[in-house]
Amino acid sequence: AQIADVNQRITIAEAVTPNQQPNDLLDQRDQLLSDLNKEIRVSTLTQSDGTISVFIGNGQPLVVGNTNNTLNAIAAAAASGQRASQDDACQSLTPCLHFSYP
């Protein structure tokens, strides 16, 4: 959510003062991306409006512009053979990741 928020603030700052880069915000976003990348490997794509979209795994969107998506990790199925989730797509994944899109 923080990266999406900073993306929005950058977009607003660039609209208000188009000839001046919002360097503090750009540095803040770079630091947030660096911190996130320490936890999970991410890839980024700079959009034409100056925002950065963030992807994980095989391209699942975590942040797109000013919108963040929710990522939930589901524990692996218990040793008893019970499924951790009713979601058929997650039966063989350990852990299973669910994305929620606004």
C-alpha cells in the first residue's frame, strides 16, 4: 500500500510542478522497493505516467500505478492429507498465494 501511495503522490507532484522532479518521493519509493526486494524478489516496470508497477513470481501484479493488490499466503496442506484451501488451483502449491484485485 505504501508504494501505491507514493506512486500517487509522485503523480500529483509531477502534475503540479511538471518541470521539477519530486526527488524526495522518488527516493522514498526506491527505498520501499529495495526493502520489499529484501523480503521477496520483485520486478518493476516504469509506466508512462511515472508510476512504477511491481510484480512478483511469474508476473503477478502486486502494485499497478496507484493500486495495490492483496497477497495472502496459505499454509501447505496438513500432514493428515486435508487441503489447506478449497481453491482447486492451490492443491499442489506450497505455499499457495492468493491475490485479491480491487
